[in-house]
Amino acid sequence: MLVLTIDQQGSRTGQDRVPGLLRALEAVPVQAAFERTVGDELQGVPQGAEAAYQAIRVATRDGDWHVGLGAGPGELDDGASTRAGRGPAFLHARQAVEAAKGSRVSLAVRAPDAQAAARAQAVLRLLACLLGRRTPAQWEAVDLLEEGLSGHEAATRLGISDQALSQRRLTSGLEEEVGARPYVIDLLRALDAPAQGPVPSSGKG
């Protein structure tokens, strides 16, 4: 199981941004939906490696979040609420978000296999640096290109020249992200491999 715990940076002095991030995360396939757990923190259980990367990308784009990814065995009750989740994956997510708070790149990964976690963390941090530098204008171009529009169609939609669109695509680092994405997803799958989905609850029932 992969679990994400995400905590707002500077929450004591800034506005509550949890509702906005929760809305942005609604498109992510999940085993347990993202929800506020305590204060300005939220947690969810993505539906596998690709969904975990998608959620990390959303949080990185939104900005100013500590992101902790935990991996390992985990349990979800029938209601599939992350609040009732138990097991090492949830503990590792807690450890990861605390570690993220002390890192220059505020993202950390923790798992039973420390070396596998370190490999995934290293690549995710590189991608987080790339995504964090993307401007709103570059994200507009990336969104349209990822919808399947051609460069010319995206430029027309944005009311800019083809050359300006090409420049936005180049400086966004989209090609580099697309090239790295399969490898980081493979690393996340390796973390998730020991536990294919939630362990059935052995509790009340």
C-alpha cells in the first residue's frame, strides 16, 4: 500500500489551503479518498504507483506543502476512510512527512526497504524541483498539451504564437518530466510490490 500524508507549510500564519488541495486531488484514483485528518494536514491512499505520482504532482503544483509518502502493508476498514487506516504504510507516511519538514525539498519517502525508499525519494525530489519551477503560464501550456492538443492548437487556445507556445513547452521541462515519469513510477511500484492492495481487516466484523 502507498499512503500520502500532506501538511501545509506555514499553516499557523497563512490561510487554510486544505479545501483547495482536496478539490485538486479529487481526480486522483484512490483506495481511500484524501481527507483532512488534523489541523492543516490531509491524508489519502492512492490507487497504486501512477496515482501516487499524480497526487504528488498535484501537491507540488499547488505549492507550499510538506509531502510524505509511506509504503508497506496497511489495513482499511470497509468504509475505506483513511482516518481508520492502520499498519506500517500509515506509520511510514507519518515518518515521511515529518522528515519532509526538515528537507530543502519538502518531500520524503519511507518504506520497509530503506534503500528502495531512498531511490524513489531521490528521483521524486528531482522532479519536484522541476515541477516547482514551472510558472502558471507554462502550466497552462502543459495542461493543453497533455489533453492531446497539438502545439498549434494549444497556441490558438491561449492566444499566443506557435513560437511562444514552443518556448513555454521547452522551459516547462515537460519533455524531461515525461522521460523520467516511467522510471519514477517503476520505483513506486517496487515500493508497493510487497503489498498488492490493502490487507483485509482482521478486526470487528
